[in-house]
Amino acid sequence: MRSEARTHSILRHDQLDVDRAMLLVIDIQEKILPLIGGPERVVTNSRKMIEAAQVLDIPVLVTEQYPKGLGHTVGALQAELHASKAQVIEKPAFSCWAEPAVREAMLTLDRTQVIVVGIETHVCVQQTVLDLLSRDYTTFVCADAVGGRGALNHSLSLDRMRHAGGVITTVEAVMFELCGRTDIPRFKPMLEIIKASPPVDS
């Protein structure tokens, strides 16, 4: 049963739930990643979130900004994205929501909660989150799985998204919240993902 982790609780809109959540992986591309502060942190924690989405049967949507020039999503995430049956969409717009194909895919999924990982924090991530918030999506930004060029760009953008109403959190916090309890079949594989990849914070 999809709601097995939450059968005895009434959830707030900003409490994650497997039946309402989707994962959005923004532009973790070959030619952008080396310019980002903490690229290993972004990739490691994004991979962990993608693996968790597969275990929890949460849909995954991936965007790529002008892949002809910036390359495709990095190879380190390809196996996990394939396993999760992620949908990959090219976009010219910085905001994912501003790209009609992405918008249509999100509307088709009909999920009200969006978990966000990717780059860059102060460009595509921020513009996407602000657009999603204005459309009444509850948006969860995994601070340890987003990154940008420059620490100030990254931190100020997290602050702006928080003040706009976005939930700033971490990958492991999201994983444990979605799981909810230890006495369900999905908890053990989730725990294995966590054990295999200790938190990378820098």
C-alpha cells in the first residue's frame, strides 16, 4: 500500500508524503558541474535521493539546460536515473516551470510536492522554486544536493527560497520523513542507501 508509512496521521501540506511527492533533478550536467562549489556533495547526495525515489516509487523528472552545449546529465547519475525510469527533458528556459514540456510533465504527474536537487542554486534552481511556489506546489529544496558558482550565490539563494515559502532541508531528512517508520518493507533498503553514502556536506 502506497500510504503504509502514514496510515495513522493527518499530514500538513509541508509534510512529505510518498503519494504526493515527486523528485525534480535540475541540470546536473557534464560541463556545468566542474564549475560548481562542492560538486562531489551535489552528485553524491543527488544520487542518494534518486535511489530513495526508486525505493519509494516516487516519480523522477530530470531537466537538461541546452545539452548541445553543456552536455548531458553526468555519467555518475545515469544508472540510478535509468533504474528509476526518470523522464529527461531538454529546456532552454532557466526555470523548469517556464519550459512547456516540463510543465506538461509535472501536470500529468499530478503531484503537489516537489523535492528539488540540482544546479545552479541561484539560477535554475531558484527560478524554478519561485515559479513552483507561485503555483501552490509545496517545494522541498535539498540544500546538500544543490550547488552554484560561489558560496554567497548559494547561501543567499537558499535564504531567498526559504523566505518565499520553500522548505530548505537535506536529503537524509527527506528520506526519513518519506519513510516515516521502521516496520515497513521499504525501510531496510532505505537504510542501506544511507549506510552506503555517508552525508557529504562540503
